[in-house]
Amino acid sequence: MRFLLLLLPFFIPFCFTNLRIVTYAATSRCIGHQQLLLLHLKHSLVFNHSKSQKLVHWNQTGDCCQWNGTVCNKGRVIGLDLSEEFIFGGLDNSSLFNLQYLPNLNLAHNTLVL
């Protein structure tokens, strides 16, 4: 019993930290124009649909903050991880650059032409 009491100070902050993360994730819904920009980006990219694990699942019916590869804060897309999505070609569209809250972009392990 004494052992459990010693662990209590370490366990309580862990519980509250996890609770805060879950609550935040549940309240962060994608803002409509953010989703439209992401869908426009998806349709403008040339990628291998049979190997894609992220882009291939993005669609109009889901919350874009829940899509694999996106990170949101208050409904705004702040991170995109499109690494290893078998994207090839260029990024010659403006939808990526219209994501004005996007400081983090990962395009590693794709074949992009500049």
C-alpha cells in the first residue's frame, strides 16, 4: 500500500495530461474552408493511389482534423505530414500556400520536381 501512495504524485499529473489531450482533440473540428483547401490540394497532386496511406482516404464526408497526416489547432490545419505518399510531379497549385496557419509540412520520401 505504501508503494502505491509513493506513485500517486506521478500518476495524477499523467491522468490529467491525458484527459486534457483527449478533450482538446474532441473539440477541434475542421473549419470548412480548410477542408476545401486540403481536398483541392489532394486533387491537384499526382500520387500513387494504390500505395497511398493518407491522401487516398481524404474525402468530403470526414472531419479533416481527423484525417491521417493532418494536425489541427482550433479547426485550423497547422501541420501536414505527406511523407511517403508516392507523390510525384510538382507543387504548382496555390491551395497549399493558402493554408495560412500551416507552419509544419513534411513532404519527405516523395518524388517532387521543382
